[in-house]
Amino acid sequence: MKKIQNLLLILLTVIFVLQFEIVQAQELSIENKIIFKKAEKQTHKKKYLTAIHYYEQILKNTEHIETLMKIADLYFVSLSQKNYYKALEFYKRAENAINIKINKNSKFGRRNKTKGFKQTCSNNIKICLLHIEKFDDAKKRHRDAKNRLDKDNTN
């Protein structure tokens, strides 16, 4: 029984240290934490553009992965006018920030939260590229149709 208690104590200590490392790896300043909470409140109120504005204030000082992901998600999912170009930009920035962190600290790459962010970035980048490709194709078809109409009207 004593061995089990000791093992549990060691396990809890390791978990605490790992959680502390995750927080330390992407810690925001007190000012940025306040701004982040304001942005989250605006998101819950469905005031997405205001939330994006707050998140962008944080990014003036740091490439905070969670903030990059939040903005990308807002452009990708929440806005009534989806902006896949902007979502793609922020997912790529988040992916780059994750890779930089992993290169600086290989333990960072083995964390579940990091793996989840990296997988989400990768998947959503692919989806954004597909939407952008479809949009660009539709624009081209529209432009071609307009040119044919203009040509027919001039003849």
C-alpha cells in the first residue's frame, strides 16, 4: 500500500511539473491574459470581429499559439463571411510557432496539447486550401463567363 501511495505521489508530481512546463512554454503577460479573457468573452457573445481585434493586440507582442489558433478558428468557422485566406494565414503562423517551440524544446512536441494543435493546424490548412482552390476556380469561371458575355454583346 505504501508503494502505491509513493507511486501516486510521484505520478502526481510528474503531472504537475508537465502542466507547469506547458503553461511556462506559452505564458502570457498579465496584460495579455486580461486581453485574452476579453476576447473570449466577446467570442461567447458572438462579437467575433471584436474578439479578433483583442486577439490581434496580443499578437503584437508574441506569437502565442493558442491566440493564433483562436483567430484562425474565428475566420474559419465563426464569421458569417468565412475568410479562408485569413484562416490559412493564422493556421500557418500557429504551425510555424509550434515548430519553433518544438525545435527549442523537443519535450514540447510530445505533449498532447501540442500534438492536438499541430494536427488541427495541419487538417485546417488542407481544408482552407481546398476552399480557396474552389473559390479561385469559381472566380475564374465567373470571369470567363463575363468575358464571353462582353464579347457576345460587342458582336
